[in-house]
Amino acid sequence: MILRAALGDSRAFTLTELLTTLALLGIIAVISVPVVSNLQVSSQLDDVTTEITMSLRAARSRSVARVDNATHGLSFALTQGAQSYTIYQIPNGWYVANTAFDEVRQIPGAVSISTTLAPADIYFSRGLGVPNIASTQTITITHTSGGSRTITITPIGLVDAQ
């Protein structure tokens, strides 16, 4: 033991080494907070975009397959604060949606939706899957912290997310 102390072999860290390590950890933490925050925003935008895209494609597929011999579509409720959309079906020969089959999906509060769809509603023809639109329409999903995604729907029924 005396020999180690005499040779200068110390097994402890100096105060300077500890402070340097803590400063580096603090800098890394400060840099990583915005990166993690941006990842959360991007993930939430991707989740909502994927969910709406898949719902549009499912409504079109159900219409093409003539599920329940009905026309299927989505209707957006774009009121400030509590936004949602409903997947619905209109049975053959009816002019009103059959609410027993409605699927209402809520949009997270940090995300808002805007659309060029005139009545904020789209449905696909039974058997063909052609939407009730004459030109390409968009649905824009925006996060309050920044960032947005766009879904386009063409007059022939193609749904694409960007």
C-alpha cells in the first residue's frame, strides 16, 4: 500500500475529471432533447397519416368488394379542438348512411387536419371504387409543434401519402 502511494498510483478520480464528465453529459443531454422531441412529433404525424390513409384504402376496398352491398366512405369532423373522422357505409338504394356500422376515430389534440374536400366527405362507388371527386383532393395533417404530411386522392381512387 505504501509503495503504490509512493509511486503515484491513485485509484480515484480527481475533481477536475468528475466536473469535465458531468459537463459533457450535460451538453449531450441539452443537444438530445430537441432531437427526441422532433422524433415524437414525426412519429405522431406518421401514425395519424398512416391511419387515415389505411382507412381511405379500406373504404375503397370495401366499396370495390361490395361489402354489405354498400358504398363506403370517410367523413371528417373538423371543428376546432376535437377533430375526428368517421368510416361509414351507405347501403344500396339508401341515401343515408347506416350509422350502425360507423367507426369514429379521434385525432390527437396536437394534430390538426385540413382538406380540400368540399363537404369534408369522400365516398367510393360500389363495385368500381371511384371517388365522388372530379379533381385531385388533399388532406393535410399538421402538428402544433411544426411539420405536416399530405394525403392525395385522385379522381380514379388512388390514395397516396407524402
